[in-house]
Amino acid sequence: MKNNIAVLSFLLLISNALNAQWNNRYPKVDGYGHHVYLEGYELPVLNSGPTDPAPSPLNNQVVFSAKGWLWIMEPETAEAKRITFSPDMDSRPNWSPDGNKIVFVRDNGSNTHLVLLDLNTTKETILIDSSALDLDPIFSADGNAIYYSSAKNGSFDLWKINLISLESTILTQESSLERLPVPTRDGDHVIYLHKKGFSYDSIELLDLENGTSFPLLEENFVSQAAFTLSKDDKTLAYTWPNGDDYELWLLNTSIPKSKMLLTKSNGLPLSPKFNHDGNWVYFSENNKNETSEIKRIAVSGGSPEVLSVKKWDWGTATGKVKITSYVDEAMEAVRMNITDRNGHPIIPESGIIHSEGQNGIVFFYSPGEIEVEAPIGHLTITAVHGFSTIKQSKEIELQEGASKVEINLNRIWDANKEGWYSADNHFHLNYGGTNQLDPEDIRLDLKAEDIDFAFPLVANLGNRLLEQDLFGWQNEDLPIISFGQEVRSHFLGHLNLIGTKNLYWPWVWGPGYDIHGADDRLNAETLRFAREQGGLGGYVHPVSIKEPFKEGGGRYVPISLVADAVMEEIDMLEVGCLWTDEIGTASLWHEILNLGIPIALSAGSDVMNNIYRTMAIGSTRLYVKPEGELTVENYLDALKKGRSFMSNGPQIIFTVDDHNVGDVATIKKNKARWKLIVHSPVSYDKVEIFINGEVVAIKKSKNGTSETYSGSIEIPKGGWVTARVSGSKSVWPMMDSYIFAESSPIWLNEVGSTMPNAKIDAANKLLNILEISEKRMKLGYGDNKIPNLLNHFSKAREKLATIAAGNKE
């Protein structure tokens, strides 16, 4: 019964996530949860330095991936020679037992396939090219077959392809994720990585004869787990989490309980591989410049050695270009993408690299001047400065030697000059990726994205409570970074707390959790804690569909959100987020406003910045107009008062009879003039004016970017007015799935004013969602007693029923 409840709770949890606004870039894989995690954790990464090192089975050579191609390094000379030249991304190589061939993953930006390279002839053969994701190829001990993982049947399974007949055989058929197949020498067993559901991971030993497996290791949410098996099949070297860090351990496969720490290194040793004689374990790890390095450590222990590449043989002539970026004629940090004539990304020697899932573009940040090396020939350089500029591209012909080029950008709007400042209220500095970032590491990102306030949230990764030592970290000069907290009571809904002085405990509870799973605890307790601390609390990534009020739509709203909103426990609501739907969330927000409850508008990207496949910080953001000096306290005050708008691209200034957002407008006439100034780096479709949730004016875009709109509207006795910009075409600098910006309300006559019909209608709509939420809550908690939660819901229901009946509260 308990197991069934846990499974049910998990399904209730992910019903919201699985229908999120951004779904997937690569082919969908079943049995994993939100695809942002699968693409972020399971797919190959790009780095300028060596990743995925694989020592030769015969000598000291090492093959690895770097800059998107494969290279072989001779450790004696520290020279690396490029061996692949594809426009796609090549990674995760493994040798054939005779040392003559290499099998690897090729990634074209929207799918992967498996390629076999003959080192003697340089001939490439595509082995697996399905319409699904294919990963992790590795030779059998006799070299006659290759084991790999593929999602061609829906979820990731283990497969084996015979290299003579080219026939593939499936080895596992579970509705979960099975990856990294490592066969034993006799071919009777395979050790593999098993992810059960969303977060329960294990390294398992599979008996191929009877199809049974048992775990050698188990843990919760091991996003960077990897392992290697010694030639005698006796020793497993594996990467495993410990708090915020990862460590490299050894295990006797015959005695799984026998574990020995080999090294912590600098906290993130990745992709371990035994060398040919089994005396060394090679691995990769990113340094302080976020550049990957090859390291090795003796199996007997000691300190890791760095195997540096001193010379890169590109296999063709190369040149270097220094790129200087200007914004309004001043050198400025920018977001940048560079591709060669084949479309292959060109990246700098250091700094974190990202690939964003909306447009499939690889990007990095330049502080204003940066140099890259690339094969001679055509290069396309694209740069943008947050939402403040339209992207600019420059094409050059790179020659041998050194050259220079300038990129000149112009602001379409200088927000700071007009007293506006942008913020990302919800993202994560480190969350299971291949880098270990410090707060100072993202200052360049923030400057390039034109972000003034950043609130990275500490959060849990499974049962690990991350970055506790960073909570309370804050700088004073722009861009200001101030750590908040995400309290992830998954079942009831995720919360963000910003401006608090202390952490709230526990961070996690409710059905689906092994610890605190039966807690009768309100989300409202957390929200009250934030207020008592002088901060703000609210719901993040709340609504994943465009129509939450349609039949069945209530199950896509966090279970406790409506009850907490009705009882006026919520300070802010994240209307803008990459993983949820802005139109759907805004429609819920509108109905709460119609009750006369002034929940503040908020926005956050929810990117996980140490992951390679992620969008940019500030991809969805909030603009506020604070009073006084620029401090976190004044920012939060402006946010709470609604002196703001949210955006994933367009920047908007909205007034009604010269009243600004957040103001109370006392308008004695029946009509008023509205004005909307739009500064947009991308073309949009239309602007809309809402009164009490109803569209009262709509105008199509005039020129697609920056423009001023105005008109006259009839003004009711009470309620609120907001403005919206929307569109369907998402291009850089945007990374969201469609264009959206909306202002905070201008209140009519007083903050929290309402119109009777709108208030009654809102109460009925929210009452329906509350009833659905309560049923979900009871089902999830099962036989556990929850009097506090039930009482909270009862009070909210009573309040809504009173309003719906047309009575005063």
C-alpha cells in the first residue's frame, strides 16, 4: 500500500511537469520526468578542454572529446591530434580491443547516432541512426559486438549490435532508464546505470542468461554517476555524490559492500576509465576556469595528476580572431555564438559553455573582448546584450595568423536610465551539472544578459540539500547577487523565498518523499516564515497549460496554491518561467486579483547554470522601478508594490491617464486613455489591455519591434488594468517558447478593489480548482492523518463559497 501511495504521489507531482511549456528538443524519452533533466544530465556536453577520456587498450594514448571533435593524445609529447572533422558534435569515445577502431556518439543538435571510426583508413561508418536517442557505445571484450543504450522503444534500454551481421538485440525492456552498459569479459553480464522513475538511481549487475539484475550501489538522484570496470572484472571505479560534491570510489564487484574512497579531487571527477594495465584510473574534471582537464590517479591511491595538452594538432590550418563587442559605443559584455562554415560551434579556451534547448544554439559570454581559434575559412559571429539589443551577426573569412573584428550593438531601451532594473527571481547556481560554480562566476553572465538583481535559490537534489554554505552570500554592487531558497514540498507545490535571513526547515516534505513524507505541514507555514523574516514568498513554475480553468485543467495547478492564495498567504506568483505557461499562469493570477487579493507579479528562468544544456539566466525576468538606492530591500519593496512588469523578451511601459503600474488610479470619468510603449528585441504579434481579466483593447503589432500604442477604455468602478504583449516567433535573444510580457496592475480607486460580477465568477472558478486540489491531496496522503491541511482547505473553501454566493466575507 505504501509503495502504491508513493508511486501515485509521484505521478500527481509530475502531471504538472510533464506538460510544461518547454517540453523537449531531442526525441522524447519515456519514463524519466521532465525532459530538461534528461537532456541536461544524460546527453554529452561540449567543452574546450578534454572530456570523456578513454585510454588505449594497448598503450598510453588517450582519446577524448574537446571543442566538439575527437582527439588522440600522446602523453609523452602532450600533443593532441584531431581525428574527426564533422559539423556535428562528437563525444564519449571507446576503443576496440585491438586499438584499431573507435566508437562514439555524434550529436547533430536535435538527435544522436553512433559512429564507428577505423583509425587505419579514417573511414567512418554509422552504426546506429534511429529516430530516437542513442548513447553509450562500448565494445565487447572480443571486439565482435558493441553494447549501447537506445530509446527506440520509448524508454532507454540496453542493446547489443553484432558487428558482422549488424543485427541489434535488446537486452533490457523496463519502463525506466538503463544506460552505460559495460560488459564483462565473458559476455555473460553487463553492469549498467539504472534510473528508476525520476530520482532513484543505481549501478546494477545484469545476468544476461536469466535477465535478472541486482544493485551494486543505490542512491537518490546521481546526475553525474559514471563507472568503469577493470579488465579482470573485479574492480569497479565509479563517480558518486557526497553532498554538493562528487567523489571517485572503488568497489569489489564480488563484495558490493566493499567501498574505498579513491579521491575527491576538486569535487567533481567525471567519466572514469581504467587504463590498459589497470594501474590508473583516468577521469576529467573542470578547473576554476570551467575548462575540462584530463586527470589520472593510481588505483593504489595518492594525488591526481593533470595530463595537460601542450599542443593541439587541428589537422588543418587555423587562425585566431580577437572579437571586441560594443554596446552604444562602449565596450560591454555580451552573449555570443560562433559557428564555422559547416555550422559547428567555435568556443573560447575557457569559460562555461551552454547549449540552449529552444533554438539549439551553443553560446558563451564575452567580457567585451575575447579570442578564439578555429580552422581557417568562414565564421559567423552573433552577439546580443540581454533584451536590450537586437542580435547582430557578422561574417568573416578567418585567415592564418591573428585578426581582429568588432561587433557593435545599440540599445533599443536603456532601462536603468529610466529607473528600471531587471531581475531573475528563480534560478540555481549549481544543480547536478558538470561545473562547480561560485557566485562570482555568474557576474559575467549577468552583465552580458543585462541583469541587475539575481536570486539563485539553494535547493535539494534528491535527498541532498545543496549550497547551504552559500545561503546569505550577497554582494553590494550591480549586478547584485542574493541567495534565496526553494522549498520543494513537491506534492503541494514549490515555493521560492527571497530576502530571508535564515533557511526554512525542512526543505522537503509530503507524499513521494521517504523522509517527512507524511508531514501534515502547510506551504503557508513557509510563506509566513518569509514574511516574518522580512522577505517574500511565493509559488514558482505554477501552471503548465494555457487553460487551467477548462475541464480537467485544475490538476495542472499546484495542490496548495489556490488555498494559500485565497487565505492571502502568498506574496508573489511566478507568472514567467521557462518550464511553465505564461498565459495559463496569468489567467490564474487574474482570477486571484479579481478576488481583491494583490499577489505581486514575479518571474524567474529556473535555469540550472552549471548544466551545459540550459538557457540563459534572465531568459524570463522581472523589471522593477524601485525608489531610493539600489538595495535588495528596495527591490523587494517595489516588487511587492507591483511597480513592475515581467518579460521573456519585450520591455513595456504601461500607463492609464498617466498612472503607472502599481499606482492607484482615481478616475472620475467613465473613460481613460491608456498608453503602452514597447521596446522589443524580437518581432511580436499583438498588444492587449485587460480590465478585470477581460480583454478590452487589442492592437496588432505595427512594425514588429519597438512601438507606442494608445487608446481609450471604459473604466469600471473597481478592479484593475494590465497590459500584455505576445507573439509566436521565438528567436534570439529570446529562449522561451513564445513571446510574452505583462505588466503589474494599475488598481482602480484602491488596492484590492473589485467588481461584484468578476469577483463572484473568480470565486466559482477557483472553488472548482480547490475541490480538485483537495481530492488530489487526500488521494496522495492516503491513510495518513492531515487535520491541519484539511482545516486550511476548509477555510479557503468557506471563504470562496461565501463570495460565490454573492455575500460579503
